[in-house]
Amino acid sequence: MVGVRRQHVLDVAPGGQLVEVAAFDTADGLYDCAWSEDNENILVSASGDGSVKVWDLQAPPQMNPLRSFEEHSHEVYCVDWNLARRDCFLSASWDDTVKLWDLQHPGSVRTFAEHTYCVYQTAWSPVQGDIFASASGDCTVKLWDLRLPNSTCTFRAHDFEVLALDWNKYNDFVVATGSVDKSIRVWDIRNPNMPMATLFGHTYAVRRVVFSPHRQDVLASCSYDMSACLWNYQAPEGNALLQRYNHHTEFAVGLDLSVLQEGVMATTGWDEMVYSWREGMDPRA
């Protein structure tokens, strides 16, 4: 891909319009970003050149990026800040590893290297600050405890690459995965031999899954089929799909749900568009 690569920071104006607050140019494409849970002006980006960039909205342009961690040997596909401890974050890479970072250290604190193919997603437990999960192209999900030397559990989540992963905000035994096989599966990690629920509705690979921060039984997804969906995974079979949004004209690759405003969603896609809207409304309105 040729052209300027950029980290954008957007705000939602009172009228609902998206307004750019800041933008940082980069040397390569960015796959993910995450806000610091410790400082509202700090965010990190996952870069296609294998680096992890740290930005400060309050710093002058010549000071950014504040840091550029360059330990991964392939694209960094995910960054995820710890919600419970707030002092560290993870990066997941196509070099098959996950790395733990603390901005007080000059380099990574630890590397997790048990996966045998690209690691696409990590997700911290929302309750336990030492626990996280990772999803990989080797078709597995691994559970990790920072206090232990190796992963604590590995299970085969799909028969194809696992691209997406999230942890339920209200039940720390429940995680969801999304795969190249077009399905979403919900798991109880105490018994991962069989999924609690399997959700079908996307027609291409599922790129992102996110549990609602307001409802235990609701999750959202987006897909390379250009759609975003809302689901109730506890609903009877055939009734799980609550809403489908077909507003993107290219792959939908980014998705999140507002923590502060119930029912507010945002997506981004290869069509260079970012949408923010309230559940049940047309994102293009």
C-alpha cells in the first residue's frame, strides 16, 4: 500500500459528527490502537513494520512518537491495555509471539512464544490483572497467567484461523472467538471442550468480536463481509442476531462499543470510513 499512514484521534461532537483531534504520521500501516488506562492522553499503535508506537496528545509534534518499541520481527496486529492493573499492555504479532510492555521499562517485560502461527488478538481478563487470553492462526486460544511460566490452558477454538477474541465484562469465565470459518463461538473456559453457543450469520471471516460493557448477554462483531452485527448469544437458536448493519463498502475491520454511553457503537473499514452511531439507527444518517 502506497501513501501516508496515519494514526487518527477522533472526537464525537455534540451534533454527532466525528471531529479530528490529532493525527500522527507513520512509516507503515497501522492495524490496531489502544488507549492507556493510566493516562488519558497516551495511546499505543500496532504497526505493520513490527513496531509498537506510543503517542502523547499533549506533547508537541517533534516529541511524537514518545516511544517506538521495535522487538517484533513481523507485523503487530493487536495492542491491548490492561483494564485491571492499568500499568501495562500487550502486543500480538505475526511473528507468533505476544509481548508484555510497561512504559517504565526500556523494552518488553516478557515474551510469550507458545503459538505456532500468527497471533491475531489478545484480551485481558476484565477482573484479574494477571490473566489474559490469546487467539492465533494455529486455531487455538491460550490462557495465560503472568505469575506462571507457561500458558495455563490451550483449546482448539475453530478448525480455521482464529482472528478475533474478547472477554465477557460480567463473567470472567466466558470468552468469545471469531474465525475464518465465518462463525462466532462463545466459551466457558472452565470447560472448553464444547462452545456454549455458536453464532452464524456472517458470510466471510469474522474480524472482530466485542462483548457489551452494559449487557452480559450481548456482543458485537464485524467481518470481511463488510457488515457489523449485534447478537444475544443466550437467545434460542435462530434468534441470536439482533441487528445487522451494512454501511461499509469494503472490509469492516474495526469495532468497539462505548463504555460510557449504552448503545453507542463505532466501526472502521477498508473504505477509509469511521462510523459512530446509536444501536438501531442507520450509521450513515
